[in-house]
Amino acid sequence: MVIAGVVIDVKTDQAVAAMAALEGMPGISRLEGPVTPGRLAAVLEAENEAEVTDLCTRMLTAPGVVNVNPAFIHFDVEEESRV
Amino acid sequence: MIELKRRDFITAVAMASAMAAAGCSTESKKPKNAPKPELEGATWTKGVCRYCGVGCGVMAGTKDGKLVGVKGDEQNPVNKGLLCVKAFFLHKYMYGQDRLTTPLIRKDDKLVPATWDEALDLVAKTFKEIAAKDGPDALAFYGSGQTVAEESYLANKLYKGCIGTNNVEGNPRTCMASAVAGYTQTFGKDEPMGTYDDLDKADYYFVIGANMAECHPVLFSRITDRKNANPGVKLIVADPRRHRMHDTADISLPFKPGTDSAILNAMANVIVNENLVDADFVSKHCNYSDGTNPMSFEDFRKFLAPMTPEWAEGITGVKADVIKQVARMFGEKGKNIVSMWTMGINQRVIGTALNTQIHNLHLLTGKICKPGSTPFSLTGQPSACGSVREVGALSHLLPAHRVIANADHRAQVAKVWGVDAKNIKPTNGLPLMKMFQATVDGTIKGMLVMCTNPGHSLPNVNKYREGMKKTFLVVTEIYPTRTTELADVVLPAATWVEKEGIFGNAERRTQHIAKAIDPPGQAKPDVWILLEIAKRMGYGQYFEKYKTNADIWNEYRELTLGTGMDMATYDKYVAARGLRWPVTDKTPDGTSMRYVAPSDPKVTAEEGIKFYGKPDGKAVIFARQYKGPAEEVSPDYPFYLSTGRVLEHWHTITMTGRVPELKKQVEEFYVEVNKQDAQKMGIKSGDKVRITSRRGAIVIPARVGGRGEPQPGMLFSLWHEDAVDKLHNIVTNDAVDPISAQPEYKLAAVKIEKV
């Protein structure tokens, strides 16, 4: 399991359309935005790193999306409890 | 006590990091009792990205002696936590199966393992024999904008100060030498006056010959961010190929390949003839020159008179009205404009002239030396500025922008190096292409290549590969490359956070990378390798005082003081998220804008603005005649080929090619063909095509309608390809700019055939 935090730059006048398209995209577990004008934040969860890059590329096809940049990635996440 | 699953914690941290990087306060979004990353078991170490010249701050997460993750450094003002996809996978490039971990020596035409003593003794003995028999100029060093500054500094001292040859070059000669020459001609000193801060204050961006969306994505994000928040902000993109920036651009200037000089002169024509010149600024701070002699404003106006927008339209194909519109935006009162450019301008036989033509637009309109207005050269490597331009690791330079031709400069450097000033020859060494021509001619017989891959990256590469084969070639590297296969000795090097050191990015920001892990096997930092070679060649007395990187840096720093490129002590960089030089007592936090008081400590309040690189403190507006490429298209070679790269890969893919996730994104390195041209020739995506120039031919896949589209009559190829018979540089042109000596990678006349 890989978890990544990414910033998505979108055209402001297409932010709603971009959000709608991204919300339905498998692999995006959380989507917030616009957190600043034209910027969305998302958490991606994927089986492996290749799926993360696939997803980043696929996000570029959503309407209004002009750029996807990662801010955080964590590899080898395993389910475990923490107290 | 609250029970949360680890996955929830990491998800929360991921979202918090993304929101912080997006510019949003995260305090209210952070989950209560969220752990600090260190509590997840990883240790986070401050570093700088290993790839392009933006200089993004990176936190490297290590656990059990291995890198386990990477995140953007939210405290670093360069990227504020953002990264591009390459940096996302930084930790993975280091763990390729074929990592070099032991020295190799060529025996019976095969590279075989050796001890460090065997390898280093062989290097030192052979270099000494060559110098004794053929003179010191039979030796050469070819370094990199990816070494840390301390490494380039040592190599410079060893070759220029001890061995006695100025044959020291670096691969920034192939990417930014024209920017160096341009800044130096216009302002008397290299490197930009502005910084990334200007991006956040600009009203207009003029980007020419650069694809920031793929090559400088984090800076491009800064542009889109500002555009989104400010509807009046406009992006102008001038490029012969349509690419991802055009999705965001407000105005496009799709000029015919190699004709941008005409656009820039026509814009100057409009500025001059429509009274958009800031006469007060120009009279106080500028001179005019035809390149040889001074000229007046009237002379300059006459020079430009025939270069109207309509004239330029005929040459470039860009509508005259669009050229006028952009020129008027430059001249618009109260609006700030930042120009940015990179290889499309620099990798040209008229690269120096083009750089000065861009400067002209800013000087004429006074859109310079004020927040949000500056000409800004983007760079392609993480420390091309810090480790080569500033350290002076080129064949005509000495540290801190000094030049070999100046006797005072040689004496100043010799004194700090502790060598006799006579050791430093007064004549320049061989610039890049002449240096490698000398390997072909057999006059250079021994060469040390450090952290770069000329066997892949030189233009007209097959010619120079033959030269390298004839030379006693020593290569320090982390993986087998197209250069190590030609080497006589290969020395396994440490990389990135396996060592510490200093990088200098495109905005004069000097940053420290901390060591986080040990290098694998017997790999060693290049500092260690250089010190060992120096010692074994008999120059140990000049190097024995260096016990740490800080020792080397602090000696180098002495040479920067008072030059306007003043650096801080090493410990300051260890603590800071970079400092932009000059760093002085007056400006302990660095300088945001050069040549302007009070930001620049070398300029007084009375002077206000002073281009102190010039004797009279005035910058120069140059009259540049229109000139096309070195090689024009012809019936035999009817297409212009340009080369470039994609977001996911970097240069010769020695690193990104080892990251499966990146390789998967772009698995083949194709040539883009314009849709109309493809239709005429019956070429479809995936078809194999032969690209032939006067220098050679390659067969590679075609791509029609991909990420970019060259205009009709133009091809664009991804030069990452590393198969030896498909190296795109087999066909590129090795003609150079006569001033900067930078090759014209961007324009080769070729033909294309479906095979």
C-alpha cells in the first residue's frame, strides 16, 4: 500500500468540473478544495507506486487540471493498530 | 487514549502535507493527536532535489539505513512542500540492481573489479605519465552541474592550480553557457538579478524556449497558482512546439523553428516606435552597443527600423498583431513582467545574442530590478550555477566569476589555493566541443569525467565516442552508462544523501544537503576520490588541510568575499533553507534582488540601481542582427529536429531509468511528428521511422498527437533514449555559439522516413 498527498492545479473557472471528475476517480481517497484558488489537495491510495504515477497521469486528463505535483508519499503502509 | 490505525495517521499526514504545499493553513485540518513523522519510525533529513535547477527542498526519510520515503520540505521557500513526480521517487533511483559498488579497471578490453588502491594508483600514474610526456594540456576534466560545489572546487584547484592545465569543463556548457555569456555581456556579471520571489509579483509571464510544465513543474505551479488567484495575470508562451504550457497560456507565439531572433527584434521595434521606452531608466542605467562600438538611441532605432512586426511575421509565421500585443504588454505602465527561458534559447549558435535580446526588452521598458520584473534564465541541473558557474569550473573561469585571462584574478586565486600563481596558465583551456575534438585528434590523452555522461549527451555523439575510446578515460559514476562503457577506469561514487555538500540553484540560492545514509559497497564521495587522486599525483600538500566539506567550502568562501557573490560559512547553510547570495554582514539573510539598494549591499542608497559589473555601472542594450540556425532545411533534409525531455525522465536516464514507476509512464523515447506531416507521409503513432541528418541516422518510434505537437516541418524527439544505436544525439548538430561555445542541440536539419 502506498499513500500519497498531491496538489492539483486547476483552472479556477473549471474547478467545479475538475472536482467532479476527480471525485469519481478510483484511487483518490480524499479530495479537498479548492484549498486556495485553483488548487486542490488529494490523498491517493494505491497498491504500489506505479499505480500512483498512473493516477497522476490520469488526473491530467480531467477537465481543467493543468498540473499535478506530489507533496508527500509513504511506502509500505501496513494495516496495524497504534495506541 | 485514542486508537487510530497507522494508515489513518499517514493519510492525515499526507493530506496535511498536500494542503500545506497548496498554500493552505493546515492547523485546523490536522487530526488531533496526529503523530510527527519521526514517530512513524523514519528519520527525516533535509536535502535538495537531485534533478533540475529549481532546487526544491526535499525531506529524505530513512529507516534502518535505507531511504524509505520522500516528502517536499514545507519550510523550503523554493517549493513550499511541492515536488514533481521525479522527486517523488528520488529514493528509488539509488537502489538499482546494477549500482556500481567497486572500482573497475579495463583489462583485456573488459572492465574487471579492482581495489581502490589499484584503481587510484593507475589513474595517478597514468595522468602523471601523460603530463610528463605530452604536457599538462594533454589532460582534461569534464565535470557536472550535479556535483556538489566542493567537488568542482577541488577539481578546479587540482587541474588549474596544480597540474597546470585549464582544460576544465562542465556539462553546463551544454545547457546554460549562453545564459552566462548573455548576462555577462549585458550586465558585466553572470547570473540573474531576480529570484523566484518575482514570480509571485508578476502581472505577465513571457516564457520563450522553455516547457516549464514538464521541465520545471514546481515553478510552473507557482505561475498557475498566481494566475488562478489573479485573473488579470497573463501567460505568454513563445515556442515552435505546442506543449503542456499552452493549456494554460493566454497568448501563444508559435514561431517557425530558429526564427525567434526576429520576434525579439520586432518587439523591440514596437517598444521603440510606440514610445514605450522608459527613457529615464535607460538614460540613467543603460548604454547602447552594436557589439563592437557604442551607439546612440537614434542609431538603435535606425537599426531596428526595418525589423517591423510585419517583417517578423514573414520570417516567423507569427501574426504581426500578436507580436505588437506582447511588445505592448512589456511596455505597459504599472505592470510587471518576468521573462523565462532555457534550452530553446541557450542551445543555439546565436544563444548569447538571443539572451541579450531578451534583456533588451526589460532594459528598454525599465521592467527590471523591481519586484515582479526581471529577465530570468531557468536552469536544468541542480547545481549548474553553484558548482560550475560560481565555482568557476569552466575552461575560461576561476572561482567567484573570476576569469583566467585576468592576472589579478589568477593571483588572488593562487594565493588562497596556496599555489604559485605561475601554475595557473594565463590562457583559456579548451571549451567543451574543442576538448572532445582533442580526444578525437589525440591531443588530449587523459580525461577524468565526473558525474556526467558525455557518451550519451554530446551532440554528434558518435564522433566523440570514438575520441573517448582513444583516451585514457576515468569516470566516476553510480551506474554503468554510455560513458563508463568507454572508460579505462570506473570509480564507484556516492550520490545525493549518501554524502553531504552544497548545491546552488537558479535563483542564487545556496543550499546544503545533509548526509542521511552510507553509500553502498565501496562507493565513495567524489570529494574523497579527488583528494586521493591529488595525493597520489604528488599534490597532497595542497589538499591535506581539507578534513571536511566545511573546510573546502570555507576556503572557497574566502574567494567570494567582496565580489558581490559573497557566500556564508558552511554552518549557516547547514542550518538554513538556503541563502541567496550575496550574503554579507549587511544582508545576513541573503539578497532578493541584485544591483538594487538596499537589497544588494554593493549598491548605495544614492546610487539606487547600479550594474556594477560594468565600469560605468550601466547595462548594455545590444543591436543584434537577425540570424537563423547553423543548418538550414533543404530538399535533402527538409525537417528541423529539436530535442527535449518529458516530466518523468531526466537527461540520460541513468537515474530515472532505474525507477520502474517512471519508466512505465514513458517507456519509449519517440519522435513527435506534426499531424499534417504524418498524414502526408502515412506515419502513425508507433511506426518506426528513420531520422537522418548529415551526421548519422537512428530508427525510433513516431508519436503523432501526444503530449506535444511540433508545427509542420518540425520534429521533436526525447533524447533520453539510451540504446547505443538509437542515441538521438547521433543526429544532433555540434555547431556552437562563437561566444558561449554552447552547441546547437535544438536545430538539426533532418529527413524522416517510415521504415
